[in-house]
Amino acid sequence: AAVVKAMQQCDKHELRGRVMRVTSVSKSEKLQFELPAEIEADIKALIQEAYEGKNLSCIKDAWQKRHPGQKLDTAKWGFKNFSSAMKTIGGVCLETHLEKTLTNLAFFEGSPAHVAFLETRRRKEQEKEEAKRKAAEAEPAAEGEGTATECPAAKAPRLDPGPSPSPAAAEAKPTADPAAAAAPPSSADACARNGSDGSAAAAVVPKVSEGKPEEVVAPADAAAVPS
């Protein structure tokens, strides 16, 4: 009896800005925090008046405007945030915004506004599913068209370089005679290079200098010496 009396005296007692809860629960039960009855009644009146389907922050701001100097801090009664407190109000349910996934809207459960919201959400979900289905059907067709129109570029034929010469064949290849390359061209070769008609051929006149004959090449316009 003394324990029950102590719980009744301490339960919902405010201490240092927080309302304490002292009660008995079994292992399978969980203590449920709750708002004061007068605050629940005020919130329900606001929702019924003009805030059904509105953001929770709008309801909280409206309550604080009607209670100047007071702050609706639901942590005082053990709640983590205002939405957690709203979920404990009987007859009120929260729905996620159709586009803003982090925004909760307050409805009276089963009200015309709530039914209309659920119908709108169901229709939007069907439209999304239909769009996904059409996109999945269009992907194979697009892949088939790309395969039919795109052809790989033709590769140039590869030329056979042929067998590489052996080291012995490379060594056996004749090379130019250094002595022959260094020797001056003969008069016959000069005539052959200048032309067969003799018009551009230069006459070769032997010249004796210091006992050694030298070949002197006359100018190109000089007359050819008959042989």
C-alpha cells in the first residue's frame, strides 16, 4: 500500500522543468508518455478548426500564438520531438507528405480529408508504377535499335611483312667498294652522264703539269673534240 501511495504522489510530478513518470509495468509492457489532457484538447481543436492536413510545425506555431509566453516543449513530458507527442493523441494520425518525405501531416483518422489524401497517394503510386513499367519495356526496344543501326568499323587488311632475312644473308649482301667510290669519274663516264648527243658534253683536254698529265674540263659551251 505504501508503494502504491508513493507512486500516486510522485507520478506526473514536475521537477526541474521535466514531468516525472512513476508507475509499475511488466517486462512485456512499455511505458507510454502522454501529453496533458488540456494540451491534447487544444491541439485537436486546432486541427478541426483549420489545420487538418497541415504541417506539424504549423500546428505547433498556432498553439504558441494562442498561448503567449508559453512554449510547447514536448520534451518536458518525455517525448523526443513534437511528432512523437502527436502520435499519442487519440483519434489523430500522421501521414507523410506526398513529395516532402521528411514532412508529417496531421489528420483525424477516417475523416473526409484523410480519405481524400489516401486516395491521392494511391493514385500517385499507381502512376509511378506505370511509368516504371513503360520505362522497362522501352529499354529492350532501344537496345535492339542500337544494335541494328550501329555497325563496327571495317578493319584495314594486315600486310604480311614476309620472312625476315637471316643474319648470313645480311652479311652476304654486297657493299660498295670504298676505293671505287673515292676514285674520280673517268672522261667516258662524264660524257655518258652529260648526254649521248654530245651537245652538253664537255671536252677533256690533257694538260701536262710538272711532268704529270692532268685532265682539264673545258666549259660546257665549248665545242666537243672529235675523237
